[in-house]
Amino acid sequence: MSVHKSDIKKVTTHQIQAMKDRGEKISMLTAYDYSMAKILDSAGIDIILVGDSASNVMAGNETTLPITLDQMIYHASSVVKAVDRSLVVVDLPFGSYQGNSSEALRSTIRIMKESGAHAVKIEGGAEIKESVLRVLTAGVPVMGHLGLTPQSIYKFGTYTVRAKEDEEAEKLIADAKLLEECGCFAIVLEKIPAKLAKKVAEVVSIPVIGIGAGPDVDGQVLVVHDMLGITKDFKPRFLRRYADLDNIMTDAVKAYIDDVKSNDFPNEKESY
């Protein structure tokens, strides 16, 4: 029997694992500020990801690479203040863990101490094994991220679907098993063939959360600005828009401008 969102007072890594074990899908969205996080948490989202996608949707950068550790901590602390129920996971940004495992641990400790987050997410497989292990030894839950890893975009040279070839698919499966063996509590799979994602979800016992990875994984994640229709230019195949807030907000602003210009706002009831 599935547990309703209201029956879980606080989502933990243990609860996330229990969801997979009983076949309940895991819901996950990004948030970068207090107001948005408050809405997501109140609606019952299971996991809030403070993603380095803030570099794109909040700061207007072309890639996720420019965002700094200090900026990630700022966004994470804003989100954590709004949350009563959701599990808050924070991306380790580019440059904060790739150099060595000591750097990864220092970055993670700063995130956990200064933001109050519950876990971190790290991109990569075997190549960042030592960093994952070092963070886990400090008692911090780690979520892995395989497939299209945006921090490696200049290595890939494109945002196209990953692991379509056998060699890359085999490495992805091996990396997923490795991350589970290291002790990661979950893995995000981004933009890979649905059949491969299904296989990964079957061969590892930890939850697998997809973005552009088909329906046969344990949960789904989207960037909240994309699914709410705040962003308009980003139109990948995997994205479903649940609202058209760009037009709604634009119309509201235009109405406000008209009312100000015509001296309709504020009226007598809106004045002291």
C-alpha cells in the first residue's frame, strides 16, 4: 500500500529508499529561493534539488560552470528555510570537488554547515569515486548523477542523448553499480535511452531518478522554471510544461502598468 504524502512528516533518505522498495514513484523538482521552495514543499514534493541549474535560470549563464560554491550555499540556505517536509539535496558546483577528495569534503562541509541542507549531489562515476567516498565518510548522504552531466558539457560538446553506444552504456551501468557500492542513496540519470535507464533501475537497489530517461525508473526530476513555463526557449523532448507562467506573468505585469498609467491603481479602497 502506498503512503500518502501527508503520512510522511519528514522525507529522509530512508523514506526515499522505502518508496522504491514498495514501488512508489519519487517526485523531485529544483528550487533556488525561499518563495518557490515554500510552494513545492507545501504541495508535497518529495525531494527539492538546489541545482547548479541556478547558473542558467537564475543568473542567465549559458552553462552551469560559472556558479560558485558561495552562490550555491546562498541558494541552498534560502530553500532550507522554507522547507518543512521535503528532502533538500544540493549540487556540488563545478570546481568544488573534481580536484581531489579533500576539496570535495571541504565543499560539502561548507554546504551542510552553512545552508542546513540534507544531502549533496555529485556528477560522475569512477573518475570521482574518491570524492564520493570521502564525503560519505563524513556522514553526508550523496546522490550520484550519470548520463548527460552538464558540468562536462565542453567535453561532450553537445547536449545530445548520452550512452546510445554499447561502450558508453556499459560504462554507465558499471558506474551506477559503483556509486551504489560506494554508498550513494540515489542516482540521477539524465538524457539517456529509456531501455538503458530501465536496466539501471533494475540492476541497482537504490532509487534511480530520471530526467529524459523514460518512465521505468523510480522517480522523475525537472527544472521547476521549465515545467512551470517560466522559461520559453528551452524545449527538450522530455519536458512537459504544466503551466504557462511566462504569459500569465507578462499579462499581469502589463495590466499593472496599464492601471498605473491610467491612475486606476491604487483606488480609494487601496489607499489609507
